Amino acid sequence: MIRKLLLLLLLAFSAPAAAQPAQTLEGSWALRLEGSIIMRWEVEREGGDWSGTWVKPDSFASDGRRFGSIRMPAVQRLSDKAQVLGDWIELTFPRDGDEQTDVFRFRLLSPARAELIYAGTGLAPYTLERVAEGALLGPFEDGKVYGAPRGPGAATGSRPQPGQPPVPGREPQQGPPAVIGR
């Protein structure tokens, strides 16, 4: 009986890594809203060096919570800098023909979830889900806006809609400006 138990324990600990859940940021991560993949990041590590690919629509409009005016095809941007900041991996993506960059910080929450911060924007963190490598963006419906609605009950950066009084005891907060087609 003890031999069988020891054999079972030995087999359990020698299971191939593919059978065990991934405990790393390496892989494909998607921002999915209302069933559609809005953007995807491929995060890779070779030795101690991190790199990434950001796959996004050709253009879109966003206030940081909602995404609309989405125009395909998808485009890819490669990171040019990476650094480890505690539990976070920071990837920097240069913009074509521009000196500005987009900086994203990634942190593993669970084998299937990661947190993403769009550094320097003041936007609330996004929760990403692990997806298959090469997962396609979309599907997108013409004219649809994807994401959480704005209003008095919304989270950070929310303001009353025009014509509505402010929520008593709470000053309106200035949210970040809308982002058009980064």
C-alpha cells in the first residue's frame, strides 16, 4: 500500500510542465470586452530578457474604459525596451515615425489572468485573460462601443453626464483625455 502511494506521488510530481498551469507572464494576453478581443499582447522571455508584441486595431477611439470607432486590420508593434519592476514586467512600444512611446506594465494575477497598467495615463488597471497564441482581434460590430458605460456610479475618473447634478458629497473628477487611434 505504501509503495503504491509513493509511486502515485512520484508520478504526480514528475508530470510534464505542459500539464501544469502556467505560472508565468510568458504567453498571449487579451483585453476582452463584451466578448470581443480589443487588443492582444504576446509577452516573451529569452533567458532573463523580456520582450513583447502589441497587436491592436489600425485605429480606434477610447476614453480608457470604452473603445469605439474600431478600424481593422490589426497592426503589430514590437517592444524596444523592457525592465522588471518587482512583480511587474514593463514593456515599452515605440510609435512609428514618432518620438512618443506607449508603456505597459504586466503582473500575473493567476495562471489565466494578468493585470495591465497603461503607464503614465492615470487610467485604472485592466484585467487581461490568457488566450491562445495568435488569437484574432474582434469580432467587431460597426458603430458599437465596447466597454463599461460612464455615469455617476462608474469607477475612477467618472463624472456626471451633462445635465445631471453631481453626486452629493463627491466632487467631479477630471478624467484623462480621450485617446484617438494610438
